[in-house]
Amino acid sequence: MIHEPSGDWLLTETRGQLRIAHRCGDSLPQIGALHLRESYFRLNYGPGAGWGTSVILLPIYWSEGCCYHGARVRAGWRTGGPDLTIDLEGCIGDLEVALSVTLPPPEPGLVRARVRGRARGAVRLDRRPGEAFKPVMLSSMRVAPDLWDASWALAGERRHAIPECGWIAPRPAPVCDTLGLLGGSCKWKTNATTIRIALDEPLEVAGWVTPSHDPNDDNVGLWAASDRPLAEWSYTILASDPADDPPAPGSMPGAL
């Protein structure tokens, strides 16, 4: 099903995805994909970009020993001037969640999305410092030095190597207002998009790598977390060209 909200935006709903394109000259390149069954949201920075890291839009939380992670969302959309806004609703565990995702027109090498979330309902969080309630999480892949979608992790201004397994950022989790997974090129992927999150309020930032040898497996997670349930939260997603990332100390792991 094809939808044309107005102006230069084109939305296509197919196979559980809402695909988002924006006019660039005479073409309509796809810059986004929202997976309606799990609330995974992917962006790329435009022509020449590779897909990679996803943003999980619904919050994730631990309660009574269970991790509530990913659920179906219902989507509607509207335009205001040149911007596109996607309104989402979904339930995860005992929480009813409403989200708005606003995308202004892409810039050269950069796509932005403004996310605002609200949750209703009462949950009793487990005591899990740095991971009890995650209003936003990045999901990606790194299974070998030359097979990855994410080359480095960012917690604030500090860059962290992504290990084969275990915690990414130090423990206890640092409190930061930005986090991200850098992209780049390797044997598996060319120009994987860098995804950064700019939080409106600083939170603990932590990450975990699950051992895997399957490049189709999202085994890298990086998130912002609170030790209490949040009723409201907001942040900005920045999907950018990895060529604009600051140079790493030494050589980029896995770069070819």
C-alpha cells in the first residue's frame, strides 16, 4: 500500500514495514524503515548509504525477572510544512505507550528524527543498575573484525571498542546525554550509517554484546537507562555519513 502524505514524502506499507522515502532530485530514495511488529526503526543518511543499526522505539524494561523487549505498534502519519510526523501507539507489558517521530527533510549526509514518548501504566522494575528501564536502545551487529554494522560505540564523547562479548561501556554505567554506534565499511557492509542519539535529559549509558558468528544476528545493544519508570522522554536520532565521524585513535577496527 502506497501513501503520499504531501510534498516530497512517500510512505509504503508492505510486509509489516512502513518504508519512508524522500524526494532527491528526480529520485525517491528510501531513507527509513519502521518495523511495525517490533518497533525497530532504521534510518540511512541518503544516497550511497548502507543500512545498519536500528533504534528500538518502544521502551524496554525488566520486571519480575522478565525483560519486556519489542512489541507491535500501530502507525499513523501527517505532515506539517516540510516535516513528516509518524504517530505510534503500542503496549509493552503493562505499559501503554504513545510515540511521535518527526522527520524534517534530509540534509546532505544527514537525516534527523525527533522522538517524543509517553507511557501510561504502573510497573515494578527489577533492581538492575544501568538497564532497568530503557527509553531508547540501539541494536546492531558485530561478529568479527571484518563482519559488522557497528565499528565503535559512543557514550558521551568517549569512544569504546566493541568486544566479542560482554559489557561495552564501563561499569557502573556513565551518565551521558549522547550515545551512538559508528558505522563505516568492512568486508560485510559499505558505508554503514552512523546512528547517534542526543538525549534531552542525561541518563546512564550501557551496552552488551552477545557472542555470535551469524552476520544476520543483531548481537550488539547500546542503550540509555533509568532506575525508575519514565512517564515521558524525548531525544533526537541523527543518522549520518560515517565519513564525517571523528577519526579513531589508531586504525579503525575491521576497516578495509
